[in-house]
Amino acid sequence: MAFVMMWLVIGNLSVLPYGLLVYAIPLSILESFIATLIINTFKIKEITKAN
């Protein structure tokens, strides 16, 4: 959610064109989802390795 708010603030400051938000917001959400998958994968490997 923080990524979405960051992009909205940047858009309100007129730093980037609003048309870019159409691509930036979904890609930011995708980035967060993939990062969560990677972190969870490492956690699962660490737990199974400890046992």
C-alpha cells in the first residue's frame, strides 16, 4: 500500500505525468507481491533446514 501512496504523492506533485500511474501502480503492487513470495520461500527453506 505504501508504494501506491508514494506514486499518488509523486503524481500530485506533478513530477511525473498521470498517465504513468496507470502502469506504475500495478507494477508496484506486483513488485510487492513477488518480494513477499521470495521472502516466504527463504523462510520455508530456513525452517525445513533447521529441522
